[in-house]
Amino acid sequence: MKSFPSPSMVSILASEGLGLDVVGAGELRLGLAAGADPQGIVMHGNAKSDADIQAALDAGIGYIVIDGFDDIDRIDALARRKTPVLLRVSPGIESATHAALATGGKSAKFGVPVEQVPEAIARMRAAPMIDVRGLHAHIGSQILTLDQFEAEVAALGALGEFEVYDLGGGLGVRYDLDLLVTAAHHHLGTDVELIVEPGRSLVGPTGLTLYRVVTVKRAGQLHVAVDGGMGDNLEHSLYGQRFTPMVVGRWDEPEVVADLVGRHCEAGDIVTPDVRLTSPQRGDLVVVPVTGAYCFTMANNYNAALRPPVVYCADGQARLGVRRDTMEELLAREVALVTVGSAV
């Protein structure tokens, strides 16, 4: 759900038999609206509210992931029947990725530190409404080597034997699940249920963003500005992620080096910097591939821009999945327009 939280996308994935990991009641509602099987849903979250937990209990999802000792107390108090849970472990692995994407280190806000796991397991087993099924770990995103995942699996294997292991996600777009499963079987055994969360790899390469060039100008660096930017793609602004854009229809024309920038009023509004583009001109279309993961997730109305539509294409056919925002929707949540001099 994190990588593309749209029922239109989830309905496709659910129809192929995939499950969902959700963070909170909102994502859970979207998944259920898309027809996802509740038993195939796992709920994460380092700060789940009572409402989040109650929604998961009411829906009868597959597993709730306990992220800390408070979760144990609240699930035990709210549940009316034995509830299957996983314990999220913070294995103390410092991932080789952007600092904002590292989630398994010693100072991470997620999970229970390894040294506290025995106490957490004991408390869960003593709680009448909690059924401890296994362990969960997730060490970060945009990780490009499997060595760190093998270290994660080894850390889980040292904590005892369980029937379920959720190994999280976070590998870059190109997953090699065979190697991951081999590592899991080596450290955890073969008679276990394995869960992985390859959301980025599923939706990342299937999505692309189509922009129109609004202006081209040089100010020290050549800037090619398009009719979108950090309102629909925060990946570079937040994480330094790079993309490989192409100017549609100018495949064989001379190349220039430019910053592909957005329309928003921020110096950091850059789609991707120092990139080769073939003779970009005002009015051209620029396609940015591999934007399927997290761009839709973090789309926003910065500068009162309208979020773009989502169009699904297959076998020469296109259909609208999510329509474009309207100007009226920019005011939809306002309940009172206050004029100068009026009482508040």
C-alpha cells in the first residue's frame, strides 16, 4: 500500500493473489475497498493508534506487527479473540542507503531492539489475547546488495524458532527473490512461512510520468522546466534519487546537459539534475521512467497545483484509474472563508 496507495492499483495486485502491508486504518480501508483478502494483510506502524488497531481487529487481518511494548498492552486490551501477531525486531544493521531510508539501525524508531526481544516475547506469550506467530524486520529502502539482507536474516535466526518470518522489503527495483529465499532457508529452516514486501519492485518499473516542457533557459546551468515537479515526484528532493528522462520524439537529436526542474517555488524542486536530454524545446513531452513507486504516494498540492491523473495502459488500450484533481477540490476542505475585519 505504501508504494502505490490506490485501490485501482491494489485491485490489480489482489487479483494476482498478492497480499498487502498497510500502515494504519486509512491504508487498510483502501486495501479492503480494492477487494484485498483481509487474511493476506499485515499492519505495520511504529505509532499505531487505538483506532488503527481496532480497524485491524474488526477486519480480521492476517497479522498485526507489534512495534513496541505499548502495542502489546493495547492489542491485548482491545482484542476480543486470540490475535495473530508478529514482533518487529530492530536488528541494529546500519543499511548502506540514504539516511532517511534506513530503518533497522540502533537508533531507528522502528521495532524492538534485539536485546529487548526476549522480554517482549515473554510479555506477548503471557497476554491472553495475543498469539505470537513470528518475527518481522525491515532494514531500509533502496538497498542494492543482498549481503545486508542476509545479515538481517541471520539476526532473526539467532532469536529462536518461529513459524512465520516477515523479511520486509527495501531492495532496489530489481529483486532476486531466489537468493533471498535461499538465505532465509539457510538461517531459518525450510518449514516456515516467509513473507516479503516487494512493493517497490512491483510498481516502480511499471510506472512513468509524462511532463510537458514549459520553458528552457540558461542561468549558469541549462534549466528545462516542466509542468510538474515536487508536487508529483518528491524522490530527488527527499532522497537524492536520480531518473533517466527522455524527450519524446527527439530520439536522435543532439544532446544537452541540463537540470530537469519543476514548476514549484523551491530551489530544491528538481526532478533530476545534470541529465542528458535530446534538444528539449518548449512544448515538448518529456517521459520519466520508473516513477511507479512512491511518486503517487507522496503527491501533493504544493503551490495549489493539481495532482495528475493515473492512466493504466496494456495491450494498446488505456483507461483512467485516478482522475486529475479539480480547482474546486482545492477548496473542498475549507469550512469558513474569513474576510479581513470579520470576527474569528
